[in-house]
Amino acid sequence: MQLKRYVALLRWINVGGKNKLAMPQLKALFEELGFSDVSTYINSGYLIFSSESDDVPQLISLCQTAISEHFGLELPVMVLSLKKLQGLVDTTPEWWDVAHDTIHYVIFVIPPMQASQVMEVIGDIKPDYEKIARCEEIFFWSAP
């Protein structure tokens, strides 16, 4: 079976001193779970790894359970295949990340949160100064 590449996004890691988790420990845990080619991205809770599995819900459950058991943290986790992530990136609106005097965000909706809940929090956009576009579970948002 061929290995597939994935990205895991963990919410609430190392934010404001809460839920501190050293990336080397997180990397080691993912290797203990049998994932290969594991790497972390800055101190963010973002990991890239390879797995034989193509069952994303099972990968999410495995990661959440292992993090809970090893670190005592109940964290929402999103797992995307690199292929899926590339497809989402390919939908980037033409206006996103163009203006230099504007902040450009990518918002990943990590279950149990839903995109409709994110839109409720955002509320009505102000088209004269901000732009937002949704593609599945991510939002592209730009504002001064």
C-alpha cells in the first residue's frame, strides 16, 4: 500500500500560554502512532505526516485519543490529505494576498465547529473594506 501525505491542524495549542505542547513531543507521539515522515511547522500544532490509511475520520479519532491519553488535552483536530489541501489552495480567490496594506487570513473550520457558525461570528461583511470567500471548510478573508 502506498503512503499518503497528510496535514494535521490542532486547535488551541500554544495559544496565550495555554495548552503548551512541545512540538518534539508531539512529533514523537505521531511517530509512536506509526506515522512516518513526521514534521512539525513552527510552534503551531501543525504536523505533516505519512500514513497508509485513507480513512480521515479514523486518523482524526486516533490523533485526538492519543493526544488526550498522552498529554491530557482534549483538542479539536483536523486532518487533510495534501491532495485535498492543494485542491483548497487552488481555489484561492484572485484578490486574496494581493494588497500589501491588507491582512490576509485563511480560516480552517475544525469540527465540531461548522462553517455556518463561523459565518454567524463574522456577521455581515463590510464590502467596502473586507472580502471573504468560502471553499468547503476554509475561508479566505482579507481586511485592512
